[in-house]
Amino acid sequence: MGLQFLAFTLFALVCLPALPQDAPTAAADQSASASITRVDPPPEIVPSVPHPDLTPDARGNLSSDQMRELTRVVAQNFRDNFKKQSNYTFVERDVERTMSGDGKVKSTEIRTYDVIEIYGEEVWRMIEKDDKPLDAKEAAKEEEKIQKIIDKHRDESEEDRRKRAEKEAKRRQESRKFVTAVADSHEFKLVGTEQTGGRETWVIDCEPRPGYEIPDKEARFVSKFRGRLWIDKQDMQLAKVDVEAIDTASVGWVLARIHKGTRMTYEQMRVNDEIWLPKHMTFRVDARVALLKGYNIDGEQTYRDYKKFRTTSKIVGIGQAQDPPK
């Protein structure tokens, strides 16, 4: 998942509003045993969201005030949406293709994971490799990994839990400067409307402002990217985003140089009439990390089988789960 993580991190820094991190709570009401229990929840009524005025000028451009208002609404909706995401488990299938210099596929790896949350920590448990179930030895290693995480957090003190939450909140706070940099360093144009996933969306292009230099050196890399956003008109949620590097960008805090042509597309979908969750991501990454290891990778992630945790479930250790009564 290393390069997928790099691609997603790039997307999050350039495009997503900064999100507050709620303090992780003791997950006595969540299931993280070898067999994960899920249920389909009843749909919830989602209130309508006030729409900002997106009337463009004669050239189709949106003013700074309009973009600030749009960002405010979408960011708030994204935060509210984010708070619900930890209630869901899902299956994630990752495809990673290593490319040669002439664009040919050198190797392909396919991994499928059951993704759960344990004591506020999101955990990937591999369940398939190359679209085949794991053998007994590999499956046992995955269960041992889950058990170690349970043991790590089960007896965690409130103080340690608070420190963990503060550390994550600080990391997210740092990302705010990148979001602000995008708003200041890019020009936004309302292209029109489009059907995305069967729903009507606003389509907005963002291009770097010519000659603008971002004051914060660590955030200057965002001026090397352009993108297109699809905003759901009814829910005011980010339905899709397409980001492309138009020049080499140095991302200092991960010691990475991301080269021109790196691109990522990310899509979300509405689930259970209450939440927006990841649907599909594709990426093409040409980068060098820590000035040592080069990556030329093409890949995709798909997400499926979203289910809510059963609120009466308990976290138990490996071997502690009991069979249901007959």
C-alpha cells in the first residue's frame, strides 16, 4: 500500500479540506474479531444543504468570495461526513503495476483487504492476494497482526489515548496551510454541470495563478498541480476530483520529488442515503522518495461492501470469539 498511500496523501493535501480528528474512544462497541459482524442500517433522511451562489462572471470565472463560500460549505459537509466514516467497514482491492521506462508493465500486485477500525485506528487485514484467498499461514499472520493491535490499545490509558488524538490532530492541522495555499494560488472556473454517478454535479477547473508565489515554502509544491472538481449539487459533497502535476514538485515533509505527469482521479459515492464514501481511485505516480528510491507506478483502488458495525458487538482477541447458539 506504500505508493497508493503516497498518491492518496498527495490528493488529500492538494484537494481536501482539513479535517478535525475526534478523540478515539474505547471501542467496546465495535467488532474486530476474526469474524467481523456487519449489518445494513436503515436509511437516514439527509437535510437539504443551502447552495452558495455560483453564478460566474462573463468569462466563466468564480470570484474569491464565491470560492470561499463554496469551500466553507463543502468543507463543513466533508467534516460531518468524516465523523460517520469510522462506523463503516469495507473491502478495498488494490492493484499496483510497476512500469518500465518505456511504459511497459514489469510486474503487477493485487491485494484485497478487509478494512476495520480498532480503538480509533484504521486497520487493513489482507484477505486475498492476486484475487485468491490467503493460504493458512498467511491468514494466520494477518490474524496475529490484528491481535497485536487489539493488545496494544485494549489497556491504553485515557492519557495515552488523548496524546494519540492530539498527535493526529496536529498532523491534520498542518495540512490546513496546503488547503489555504490552493485557494490563494489557483484560479477557479465553473465549467458547467455534469452527471456523475447518476447525480448532477458542478464541474470546476482550478489552474495555478501565473506569477503567484506561495509565501510558505513547504506549501509551494501545490502550485505545480492543476485539477478538476465535481461537486454534488444536492448534497454539496466532493463527488470526484482529478489532479495532475504540470511540473516537478518537491514535497519536503516526505522528502519526495513528484514528477510532471503524475496524476490521480478519486471518486466518492453516496451510501445508505446518509454518507459519502470512497468508490474508486486511479493513479499514475512518477516520483523519487528520499532522493533514493524511484517509483514509476500505475494502479487503482476500488472500495465495496460498505457495512455498519453492529453496535452490540465487542472487540475480542483471536480465539475468543464464540460460535453463535444453534
